[in-house]
Amino acid sequence: MKTDPETSMLRLSDDIGKMADRIGVMADRIGTMADRILETQKIQSQNMELTQKSALEMMNIMNDQLKANHKILELLIGKGLNSGMLK
């Protein structure tokens, strides 16, 4: 079964057209995935910012608590020294 060159060229052209269509579909999917990745990065960036702010706020709270504890200890030690309990 022989095929003439024109038929072979038409079949090849048709195959190339089908591949081009598939590549176009794949490109669309890649574009959609890229959009999703960017959106995920935006969300993760916001989450990271909130986490950092929360951690900083917690450190400030702990620092304030440590300062308050230090003052309480100073007062207790001062009272102990003044009363003669810590001699």
C-alpha cells in the first residue's frame, strides 16, 4: 500500500496541528497552575507576616512580664533586707 507524497504531507500537517493543539492546552494548564502558585504564595506571605507579628507580640508580652517579675523580686529582696530576714 503506497501513499503519495501529498497524502503523507497532509497527514503530517494534520499531526502537527493536533500536537500544536495539545501544546496549547498544556500551556493553558501551566498558566492556570502558575496563577494558583502565585495566589498560594500571596496567602503564605500574609500568613508568615501574621505569624511574625504574633511572635513579636508574644516576645514583648514575655519581656514585660519578666520586667514586672524583676521589680517584684527587687521589692521582696528589699523588704527582706530591711526586715533582717535575709542577713
